[in-house]
Amino acid sequence: MKLLLLLYILLLTNSFAKDNVWSKDTPSLSDAKSEKIIQMYQENNQTNLEFVEDIDEEVVYDFRENILMFGLELGFSSNREKVYNTTGEKTENFSSSSVKLVFGKDFTLWHIDYTQPSRIYVSYEYTLINEDVSYTTFMVGLQENMFYWSLYKNDTLNIYPTFNLELGSSSITRDTFTSSGFTTGAGVGVALVYDDNFEYFINFHSKQVAWEHPVDGVADEMSSFGLNIGLNYKLMYGDI
């Protein structure tokens, strides 16, 4: 009689249950629960037998999506410019300082959805060589914020390495001649993000410019290596 009643309850439960009640993903009962059911059946006591529905595990991520990033950067560089042709060359060394405005957005390119460690940005930089000579640079860049290799992290801040590549164009006026130059850049550094919004950074940056020269057959190449420091503000979803 008890066996028939048990079979009836099981059939009635299955008739009202969803399809695929049991699957390969269904977790098995713990040993403690199994022993309790067997013991209660042997003692003919089903008063405290409870059926509890499985609760789907919800994955909660601890990051927010970025809307826009803008920042200010100051740089100090050591430069080397070489002007040469087939008959000879001239090299000049000098220092420079710069200020740079950056606008960009963080994306997820090849990592977990919505983590957005990659940044695409545009920048405008003003570089002062001396009192009479300066040049401007417009660049498009890609930066990898490697917060998945964090150097230090707690509830409010995260310190991690960064790497960036840039392509663009520079423009300079010397005496009465204005020339442009194809420009490439790369940098490695460390960033500190506080409370998702404020990003402080320091990095070592190199830049190469191939200037046009007013004399045919003469090449003008400039390379620089320096230190940049700055602050970015990251506007995130939920901030407004």
C-alpha cells in the first residue's frame, strides 16, 4: 500500500512539473538529505518531509559599463632629430614639454562581456620645444587596461598596468615653412582607478615623427622618449 501511494505521488508530481525536471545539470541530493529521507520512511514519519525547489545561481559582476572617458595629460620628453640625405646628416638633441587632451570610450574586444578593458580614443597634443618652436599632434589610439592583472586591489581602488599604441599626424611651423609628419607612438605604464570614475596614471611613452622637408631628397626624422602623468574621468552608466 505504501509503495502504491508513493508511486501515485511521483506520477502526480511529474504530471504538473515542467519538462526536463531532471537533466545532466541537476545537482544530486546531499548525503545528509538522502539519509534523512530514508530514515523518515523507515520510521513511517513523513510529517517533516519538505520539498524545496532548486534556486538558479545568479552571477553578479562587480563592474559597470563606461559611457565616455576624457582626460588631461602632461609630458616631459627627451628628443632626437636627424636630418640627412645621401651625402651626410645632422643630428640635434633637445628636450620638450607637452599637454594633451584625450577623449575615448572603453570597449570589450576579446574579454568577458561588459568588462571593457580596451579603450579607443582620440587625442590632441601641444608640444613646446623652445620659445620659438612648437608643434601639434592629432592621434587615434588603442589602450589595453590590464586590470585583470591587478598589482593591488581593494574595495575602492585598483592598480594595474597599461599598454597603448597610437597613429596620427603632426604639424610644425619653422620660420615660414609649415610641414606635417606621419606620427606613431607607444607607451607602457601603471594606472590607479578610484571608485570606478577617477583614473590616475603614469607611463613611459615613445613617439616618432617623419617630417616633410622643404628640400627634395632630404629626410627629417624625430624620435622622443619621455614620462607622462595625468588624470582621466570615466563617466559610467548609473552616474547620471
